Amino acid sequence: MGIKVCKFGGSSLADAVQIKKAQEIIQADPQRKFIVPSAPGKRNKEDQKITDLLYLCHAHAQQGIAFDEVFKLIADRYNQIVEELGLGVDMTPHLNKAQADIAAGASSDYAASRGEFLNGPIIADLLGFTFIDPAHVIFFDSHGKFDVEKTQQVLSKKLARVDNAVIPGFFGAMPNGEIKTFSRGGSDITGAIVARAANASVYENWTDVSGLLKTDPRIVDNPKTIDTITYKELRELAYMGASVMHEEAIFPVRIAGIPINIRNTNTPNDAGTMIVSDDDTSFESDSITGIAGRKDFSVIYIEKALMNLEIGFGRRLLEVLEDHQVSYEHMPSGIDTASVVIARTQLEGKLDEVLKDIEHNCKPDRISVFEDMALIATVGRGMNHIIGISGRLFTALGQAGVNVRMIDQGSSEMNIIVGVEGSDFEKAVHAIYNEFVE
Ligand code: ASP
């Protein structure tokens, strides 16, 4: 029987009602053996996340300001959860210790980690699962870098010895025992690490949305959910601005070939999105997977007769960017033309100098700059074998009256990137979405 590792985000554990939903989900499937909780999150828009309150306590303590009142908000949240769930666990000693440690000058990582740490015994008690302190199984080296090997070794052994367990997310310990957290939202990372150590059949990431959306809901109303996406497609979409899981969270499960299933705690019957290995052929796609885009790019366009015969031209051009510490995104080129697409922020305060140096280094016939380009990536692993996708894409854009200023079919063959004027961005995303999804 496969093991499922379930990470529950802050909104899924924000109060007793939410925690009960998580409990039902866990108890509905005996494969759900290892649970990674976040700290209680916001119960409504105006509410505070426990993690943010803990950072605030730490900041106050550092400045010598009393933080009893803020800490009381935290203590009340946990005590209310315990009471409403009807549990016997006594949070007082845990809460007192956390407060005293913060007052005594504990680090901000320690303070923040208590949100997850304190949630652990509650969830463990509710489920009757073993509580595992991440400080004993998730390791960072003395420079604060996550120690993959040691963690994998110790954690996999520990998990093999228990039937089921609750392992709070977000933190671990350095060799001297000091607590260290991952970056914000880092319980996702813990979940992936636990999934790898348990050799899970799936890493379920329970949150408050029913998976990844096919495009940005700020542009298209109620976009459809992606059923299945490969890790590579996810990377392409994330790079182009789609907000997805932590890159670091994907890595441990990606190398282990474990799929991630993003699910909604509030609508547990929704299948959510499956993120699968790149060579998993059981999930064929007959259309596109998603559309993502970003605004605010500049394009430097260079023309020079016989550029194609000039050895070293590309190097000289890119050298200028390197000298100015400018990173570029794309460089589509023609026979006698080359353009470099660069995020506008990269060129701030440097554009004139960069152009001057390109003139000097490359001696172009013409150089011009277009400063308001948006890039839109249409991503789909099926693209390389479905005939006519690009035809449909450009027809849709043409019919919508969008002027395509640049085309770049990624070398991965699962991505067509078009550059359009910034003012056409939303219109173009709509046109592509309507053509392929609606
Ligand atoms: N509680 C932490 C945060 O708010 C980690 C997490 O929720 O994943 O960033």
C-alpha cells in the first residue's frame, strides 16, 4: 500500500472548523500516514497569521518592547482550537516556553518556527499520530544551508519506525541545535522532504484552491483548473509569472519521481491538479496546459548587414550585457538582425550606457529600443506532436487585433512565446485562452 504525505497550509488549519475538515480528509484514507501542518493562518481577510504575530513578538523583544499582548493573541488562538476540538492536550507549558525563549533573545527563526511547532501536538493528539519534532529530523549545515543527505538518512529511518506521524513544517535545526526556518511558505518544502524520505506514492498539498489555474484569474474570470501538468511545464509557467509552489518544494519530489497533488481542503472531492514526472506518458495532453505572461520587458533590436557571417557578433553583444551586469531573457535572431529581450528593471539607469557600448562593440547599421513589450507563454507538452497549434494561436491573436511583435518557440518544444505591446497583454491572453480552453 502506497504512503501519502499530506501537507496542510495555514488556511486549512486556521481554526477548529478547518482542522476538522483536515481530520476528515486524513481519516478517509489510511494511506495518509504522514502529516505536515503549517501554522494556523488567516481565518478571514482581516485576520493575522500566527507566523506574522510571532515575527512581531520577536521584533518587539529585540527592541525591548513588551509583547505580552501580541503573544496573548497567539496563545488564545491555540487554546481556542484545543478547546473547540475537545482535546486534552495542555498547551500552557509549550506556550510559556516559547514566550520565555523569545523574551530571552531567541532568534527570529526560532520565534517564527513556533507557529508550526505548537500546532504539531494539537494535530498529533487529534489524530492519535506520533509527534516528530523537525529539529531532530530536518537538518541545516552550519552555514544555514539545507542538508539534503543527512536529512534523508535520519528522516527516512525515523519514518520507517512509526506507523504514522505529524511533522510540523517550515523548520529544522543546525548542527549546534539552533532552529532554522526555510523561506516564507516553507512548509511546502518540508512536505516535499517528508514525501521523499517516506518514499511516498504521492505528495498531497492541501490548500484553499482546487489546483493550479490555466491562466491568471486577474485577467480571465474563473479560469479552468489544470488537471495534470509535468514538472517542466510547471517551470515554464512559473518562470513566466504564474504563481505556483515554491521552487525548492518541487525539487525533492521531482528527483524522487513522486507526483504532487494540489487539493482543496474546503472541497475535498475535487481532484485538484496532479504535477507529474516529465516522462510520465500516462498523462497525454491533447491541448495546451496553461498560459502565463509578464509585462515590462524592453527589446533592443539590432540590424547589421551580413551579421550571419560575422564570427563573434553574438558574443560581443552579450559581453556588453555581462559588463553591465544585465541578464537577458530571450535572444531571437534573424539573418541580419538580432534582438535581445530584457526585463525593464534590469536596464534601469543603464540603458544609454548599454546602447553606447553595443554601438562601439558591434558597429550595427541600426539599433532601436522598444520599451513596452509583454511576453506571453503558451505551454503544453502535447505541442510537439499536435499539428496546427501555432496556426490556431496566431489566428486567434490576429482576429483579436493583437499585433505580434516577436515570436520565440522555446527549444523545449512545449512553449510558444509571443511578444506583444504592453497595452495588448490582457487582450492577447483572453484570445489564447478562448481559443484553446473555452
Ligand atoms: N508559516 C510559515 C509562513 O507563514 C510557513 C508556511 O506556512 O508554509 O510562511
